[in-house]
Amino acid sequence: MKFRTPLELGLLIRRARHARGMTQADLARAAGVGRQWIVAIEAGKPRAELGKAFQTLAALDLSLSIHGEGIPEPPGSRIRIAVPDIEAVVGAHEDPAS
């Protein structure tokens, strides 16, 4: 899904809330925000606090992804895990007499 306006995000939140059978008060409690804030974001309030928007998405078990062309990743942004050579580790700890 592409979102280009606060209203589009608000409509997604409303649809997700309805699909889960939640009232605005239920969602507000789950997200740790006030019911009036839920009313405002569902109506597309353009100045909604971003942190509360993420709390609300999390309460609905939703996440936000941003995709684009030509956006470089910051250095060190990918986690690299070195996978050890298990045979070498086991070999280093084997009893030479066996």
C-alpha cells in the first residue's frame, strides 16, 4: 500500500480497527493515547505526533515500511553476523588422544 497523505494513513487505521472489532476507546487504551487523538488521526489530522502514530500502528499489529529508489543505506545499518565454522570449533576442542 502506498500512503501519500495523512488521511490515507488515518483511513487505514480506521479500517484495521474495524476489522479487529475495536472501538476508538479500545484502540486508544491499547496504544496508550487518548480517544480524541484516535479521532484526529482517523480523520487525517496532518500534524499528528509521529510517535503516537507508531504506537497506534503497533497496537493494531501493523508496521510501516518505506521504499524508494536511490536511497542509500547509512553505513553500518545492516547487522552482519559472522557464522562460525562449527567443524573448526569442534576440532579445536577435541582430545588429541582420542
